[in-house]
Amino acid sequence: MEPIGIFYGSTYGMTEKSAENIKKAFGRTKVDVYNLATATIEDMKKYRNLIFGTSAWGIGEMQDDWEKFIDHLSEMDFSERKLALFGLGDQKEYPESFVDGLGTLYCRLPDKSSVVGAWPIEGYDFYFSLANKEGEFVGLVLDDHHQKELSAGRIKRWVTQLKKEFI
Ligand SMILES: Cc1cc2nc3c(=O)[nH]c(=O)nc-3n(C[C@H](O)[C@H](O)[C@H](O)COP(=O)(O)O)c2cc1C
């Protein structure tokens, strides 16, 4: 498989930790992890397999670094790439905007045709999520506040799926 670039925005380090765990789950595949706070669009252009991660901040908000970076995505050509998304949230405290950051990130992508890695909504308890599109999440959903014990298994399963869907 071609190398993978993971780009994450993380305020308290929870999404960062998940990005590192996703990298580990890929085993011997080359995976580079970038914090969006310091990454550039040129870093991103080096990869044909991309993973974007964000936490959720209030109704519909992505993590701050994504808010600052998102407009640069229009400089990327996604047609020859595959892109997978993951999001962190808290389903007990924010059941009406669960992982909305992930949903907003998906909505604001300039080209959604390259997105892979959809994830089932079963196994979570929430009322509403912008990341729920037609009964599926647009990417992997992790809640390390209330379902931390499930995260390793979810990551493993998602990575197995991506190994089939990536270039
Ligand atoms: C002020 C505040 C607002 C939040 N809003 C949401 C939200 O709307 N939906 C959600 O699922 N989680 C929400 N969260 C939970 C964070 O997304 C969650 O703690 C996440 O794991 C943080 O990851 P990070 O440290 O990588 O930024 C919020 C947390 C805080 C402190």
C-alpha cells in the first residue's frame, strides 16, 4: 500500500492519541502523523492516502486548527487520492451534536468523491449528529470519554477496512 498521511486537529491531545493508535494499527505500512497546528498543504500533497481527524467543539464546530486550515483544501486535487475521516466526541455530554466536528469537516470538503471509510452508527447512544449521513457515519467515530474500552477494536476494524479501500 502507498504511504499514508494522517492530519489531526486536537485541543487536549485525545485526537492526537487516536491518530497515533491508528498509525500503530497499520503495522508495517508507512504512516506519517501531522498536527494541523504546524502542518502545511505541501505536507498533505505528498500523500495519495490521507486520513483527517478532528474533535468536536460546540454545535457544528471542528477543532480550531481545522477551522484555520480548511480553506487550503481547495488547493488539493482529490481525484487521484483516497481520503478517510475520523472524529472524537462525547455522546453523554453532547448527544445532540455528537461528533459534529467530523460532520462539518465532511461537509466542508471541496471534493467528497474520494472519501472512504464510512462507519456504522450502531453501538453509540445519541440523538443527533451532523456526521450521520443516511444512516452511516462519514468516518470512524471514537468516544474516549465513555467508550474508551471499545476504541482499540474499532480502530483495528476500521484500519482493516481502509487497507482494502486505500490505494
Ligand atoms: C466546550 C466543549 C464543547 C464540546 N462540544 C462537543 C460537541 O458538540 N459534540 C461532541 O461530540 N463532543 C464535544 N466535546 C467533547 C470533545 O470533542 C472531546 O472531549 C474530544 O475527545 C476532545 O479531543 P481533543 O483533545 O483531541 O480536542 C466538547 C468538549 C468541550 C470541552
